[in-house]
Amino acid sequence: YLAPLIISYNVGYVKRTVSVKLPNEDTSIAVPVSIWSPTDHHPSSSSTPVEYDYTIDVRSIARLLLGITLPSFSFLRKTTYLPAPPNVLPESIPPTLTSLPIIVFNHGYLGSRLDLHPLLSKISSHGIICVSPDYPETLSGSYPVPPTLTRALILTSVLSTVRSLYPASNLVGLIGHSLGSSITSTYDTGNPSPRCCIAGFRGSDDTSETSPFLIIASDGDGVCPSEFVKGRVEDMKMRSSNEVKGIYLSSFNHIDFLSSGTNDAMVDFLSPLLPIARALKVPL
């Protein structure tokens, strides 16, 4: 399903916004998207090292968990700049590579487009365009979230934009973590599409495509443990013709699957707020 993984490229990285039009309105929302694409360019002495801007906004967390709006104090928002590998270059469009498959990463609840950045840049180095948008449940607080803005609207707009900018093929693979596993399981890409659900697979009844599924879960995950996932995987194997494989780990917790850089930044910023969260009975 994917390009041969024996060739290794440098990777061009760009953060851009995709305009997502709201249904039955004249309003559009600018959604941040990270894009990694294989390139035949090489780093030079004048190349600017790439850093990822990972933002945590406590106001977004409060809105999502408690349904309240906090004041816009600067200390409630922090951006940490995470270094990219040296083969990741600041670049928007690969100059010569054509007909590339696309993989979209769908982050989870209180997640971020950068949650799996090491994996996405690695996949891209093997000839695949990797795309990761911020969804409405992001902790980054990167845009206003009206009630009509859905993950499906964002994913459709993102794929349309990427295909118009890049010499991409029609083949789309989907990776989802936690809540992102839902749209990963059910979104209709128009063709059979490889799908990988990490720490969040709850079954798939809606996809009519004969798509291969890779399901990853862990016994140490208190949110979506292996025992829960195994039953859904076996049920899917019996009811559908999809090729389904489950991988079950023993010690990973729910966020161990994500980038250590984003996890460390999140713990560093939010740890001082834990006593307040517990006093407010925020589910942690």
C-alpha cells in the first residue's frame, strides 16, 4: 500500500493553515497543519534548523474539560520549541518527487498535531507525505471552535489542500491516537486505505472500504486497555472482510505512545497546576 521503504530522503517541513468552510455559513476557520514531505534537497551550512512550535493553552483545557472560559492571561499559555532531526529542512513543496501517497495523523482529545512528529518525519523520509492538523479538541488553542466545525470537515479540507499543493497520489493512509482512532476507523477516503489505530480503537461499523487495519493497544493504558480492544478486534474480524492485525503491549500508558518531547513539555508546564485541577475535581 505504501511506497517502498528502502529509499531514504531528506524531509521538507512546513506549518501552514488550511481554510475550512463551515456548513451553511460564509465563515471559514484557519486550521494549523504540519506537513512533512520527502525532498531531494540537502542541508547546507546556511540551512535554518527546524523547530516545532508546541503550544499548550490552559484556556483550551478548561473549555474542553470544564466548559468554562478563562481570562486571556499570558501565563496560561506556553510554546515550547522542539528540535527536529537534522534531515528535516524548512521547505514547503518537494521539487521533483511525484505521485506520493499521503498519511494523515489524527490526534486525540487534548492532543496536538505534533504528538507523533518523530514518527511522521521518519515515515516521510521513505517517500510519503505526512500531514497532521490541529483538531477542535487540541490543547493548543490555535483557533476559535464553533459548534459546526467537525473533524470530518477539517480532514476533507486538509486532503483537498494537500492534493492541490503537492504532487500526491489518491492513496491515503490514516493514523489515529486515542479519540483520533474514531475518524481513522470511519472516514471514507474513496479507496481502500491503510489505517492504524493507537490506544483508542473502539470498533468500526461505518467504513465500507476493504481497508487493512493495524490496531495497537496496551495493558498499561488506563483509558483504552488491551482487554477492551481485543474484543472489538475479534468482532471486526468476524463481521468484515477487512484485514485486521492487533499488536498488544504490556507496559505503555495512554501517552507513552506519543513524542517524549511533547510529553515532557506538557508535564513540565501543567504539573504545577495539578493541585488546582484536583481541587476542581477535573478528571485526570
